Amino acid sequence: MSFAVELEGYQRFADSIRNVPIARRLDTFLAGVAISLQNEAKMRAPVDRGTLRASIERSSHSTETGGYAEVGIANRLNYAATMEYGAGMLNDNPAWPRVPFVLGPAGVAALDAWSKRKFGADGPSGYAIYVGMQRRGGIAPRRYLRGALEARASDIVSGWQTLIGGLIRSVANGSIE
């Protein structure tokens, strides 16, 4: 599961200054965006043992002549998508059916282990937690990746405008590196 930021207008801009070396500035900007998104996603990620948070990855890539730039954040854990989109009747992924929430014996055993870690031996059983989840309709979406993108969108746009403005000024002044 991953999300990418596409920079609208980049192709047009890259075509207009094809002979100007901008790769270093663009790569620095993209790396900064990737770090910002990763940090925001880590702050928003639900935490039990920290595995989900620690597994959030970032990437950035651009091509100097191809007119393409991308920043991504991703989490490849088997339960990352469930935490992001939810499950059962509560999921908000348009590609997933809204069906009653069902866990098999392994899922109930995992809830049992979680309950013991969280509440101790006197805590609720995994089955009791599962029944409660079924009554609620499943697992609510946590939106830790999408929320990071939404929270940082205006900063990304502002940074992009600053980068482009600086490059245009440098080209106009003949001082581009």
C-alpha cells in the first residue's frame, strides 16, 4: 500500500528550462517532502508495539529530462491496509466490499494476545473483543497515511511554489547552478 504525490505542472516547467540543471534543487525538495510526510504519518499511526509506525517508508524520485517527479510513503505490513482503511462495514476503501466483519481462529488468538499485553491476565478475552468489533461493524479507518498527505498538502504546494519561484528568479538573473 502506498500513496504518491504528483506535481502538476512539472512537465511544462521542465520542458521550458530543459537545459537548466535543476536536479539537485528538485531532489532536495522532494526528499524534504518525503521526510515530512513520513514523520507526519508516524505521528498519526496507531501504536501497540510500534511495528506499524516503524514500518512506514518514504521514497522520492525525479528525472532531470523526463519531466517526472514523485514522492511516496508506504507501509508494507500485512495489516497496514486494514489500519489505514478499516475493515468490515466500517471500511472506507471504495474497492473493498462492505461486508460483516469476520475473524478466524488465528485472528481471535491475536486479539487474545493483544488483550493480555494491553490489560494483563484479567483483561477481556480475544473473543469478547471480537464480538464487540462485530457489533460496531468492524474496525474504523485510522487514515494515518492519507491523513499525513492531507495535513501536509498546503506545505507541499507552498514549498513547490517557492522552489519554482526561486528557479525562475535564478534563470532570470543568470545565476542558476
